[in-house]
Amino acid sequence: MRTVAGATVLVALIAILVVIDQRSDERSLDNFPPQDVVNRIVYVSPLGQIVTVSPDGTDPITIAPIEGGFTWPTWSPNSRNIAFSAIVIDDITATNQSFLYRFNTLNGRVNTMFIGKPGATSLVANRAPHYAQWSPDNQKIAFIDSSTDGLKLYVVDAFSKSSARHLMDDGPIWFDWSQNSASLMVHRGIDHFFVDVETETQTTVGIDSDQFGHRVAVWTPNGDAITYLSGSRFNGYVLNVSSTDGEVSELVDGLPANATFQWSPDGEAIAVSDPDVVSTVPELGLLVFPDLTVYDAAGDTRLATIEAPVVSFFWSPDGTKIAFVVIAEDFSALEWHVLEVSSGDTWKLVDFRPSVDQLTVFQFFEQYVQSHEMWSPDSKSLVFAGTLTGRGRSISFTAQQEPTQVYVVKVSRQPEVYTLAEGTLAFWSPK
């Protein structure tokens, strides 16, 4: 058998499970003491190995079996566990299965949490076997798996031997965990649901909307309300906040169907892409927003505005800055920029071409910001994967020849960039 994400041929499916079990019994990692700050980066090597490393590139630890073929690592909120995925193909029968694993950073053990049905697996996005998001209490993982009859939503207890529970069919499905880890806010098509993960019951949320454009309806950071887009293509769209008792307040009106929004971590501000027109870059599949505005929590005051071709944006953990990606004027590269919210100042960090997996993060950034961190815990640096580039080079990922690199860039006004390792995807620990 072989894994989709890597080139190594495996003897049999059982070999993968045996290797994982043996590693978990033999390894004890002193590199992850039970302390408040972990501050490590997890990345995917070109051979499909999952590796964690210190931000300065020292102390690399391969956490998945060395055969490779694994991808999309996802830190738990407390940075003590990492979920990651693989798709295994049987070379004889040509059937495939998806696998979801958990690595415990305290004891080095790897456990299998989910095995998809044989011959029923495709991808949820380009080169992505799953989309996985940990619950805030670090105990459960909700994830999207793809099969021959569509995208499905599951939840699994990360620390028990119980099977993953099937919650919903008929994706695309976008979701966000409640702060108490008891339910999911789910957006599917034009419908929204509260899903109780224990009883597996669904309650339809009465949101008046005819649009498919926005993706993730999110909980407010304090967890007592949901934020979503409602309206119609005839009357326009409105960004609303609705408390759990049904009280609705309007934040921003006059938005397009594809508007995106993100709360600051402290809930004191919300960033909204609110142009009249959303353009696209067909080759990359990226939506491009001509401007981005930061409002106060009530939506009454504009705190800062960015006028640039923004394709994705990410709040810093301390809520003082927003890192955003724009398309270069001559389409030769993407560019990282930073907004300092208090002053409204912006500055450029670096030009680059994203790796294929990094591009997927940018394409669906509204979902990935809920689960994958690109900022360092101290809000001073970013990690990303791709190749540094100059003017005149195509940003098309199909044009990449050399192995992509994992970079760390310091977001000061005199930014510094250094290469961490060869890799296709990287995320920082939340703590």
C-alpha cells in the first residue's frame, strides 16, 4: 500500500498500524514538558513526514512513522496533541482509505482515531484528506471526511476507543465549535444548524438568507452568540450577531454575498471584507477583496481600513495586528502585509509563491483560522510554506519546480525572514 501524500510504498495497511503502535510504546519525549508555553512549529516535509521543531529550527522531532505520506497536522488548543491525516491506497486492489491520527506530545504515542471505508475516499480539498478542528476543551475533534457520496461531518472523542460518530451529510459543510465544546454551529448550503455533539441532534437556525457565498458562521469569542450573514441578492446582505436566546443585532449592512469576517481574539473588534464587488483569480481559485475594514464590537466605529487586493487575513493572538495576503500588482507573487490596528499603519513583509497546501489555507481561510495558527503565540512572527520570489515570476503553484520551504518572518517594521526547513505546510502551536 502507499499513501497519497508521499511516494513511499508500504507493504500492507497493517504495517502502518503496527509501526505506529510500536513507536508509541517505545518513545518518551522529554522535549515536551508539561509547561504553559510550548512554542513549537509543526510542518509537513516533502516526503510526507510530520515534524515538530523549535522556531529557530533546532530540536526537530518526527512525530509520524518515518515512512512518510502524512499531512495536515492540527494542534489542539492546549498544544498537547496534534491530529494529522493520510490516505492509503492498496496497490493490488486500487482501493483507498482515509486515516486520522492523534500524536500525544507528552508521551510520544500515536493513536488511530478514524479509518474511512475502503474504496470510498476522495479529498475534501486539494491534497487534503480531512478538515479537522479540535474542540475548545481539547477532548474532541470534529472533522470532514470525503467519500463517494459526498462530504460528511463526524466527531470523535480523541482519548477513547469509541468510533467516530457521523453527524451530517451533503457537504460542503462549514462549522465552528461552541466555547463549551457541547455543540457545533454548522452552515450547509443556505441552511444553518446547531448540532449537539453528544445527542447528535440537529436544530435548524432560522436565518433568512438565499446565499451560499459566506462560509463559516462563527461564535463570538465569549461564546454567547453567533455571527452570520443574512439577506438576499436583491436587498443586500447584513452581518448579524444573534444571542443564544434569539436576540439579533445588526453589525454591518450593505455587504456582498461573499463577505468574510473574523472576530479579534478578545472580541473587541471584528474585521470584515466589505467591498461592493469581489473579484477572482481563476487560475488560483482565490477570491480577492478590494478592501478590509476593522469595526468595534458593536459595528458602529471603523477602527482601520485596508485598501488592497486582499485574499486572506489572520488576527494576531494578542488582537493588535492583522496579517493579510495580497496579490502583487503585476501578479508575480503573493505578498504578506501587516496592519497595526491601533494606528492603522500597514507594512509589507515578504513576496512569495505559496505551496499547494498553503494555497488551500488561503482559499478557505475563514475555516482554517478556526483551527490552524500561522502566528506565533507572542504575536511577533508568522510561519508559512512556499518559495520566496521576485518580480516577473508566476505565482501559479503549477510552475513550482524546486521543493518549497517553510519560512518564519518576524513582523516588525524591519521584517526578517529565515528558512526553517524544506516543507509544504506549517502551523504554529497555539501556546
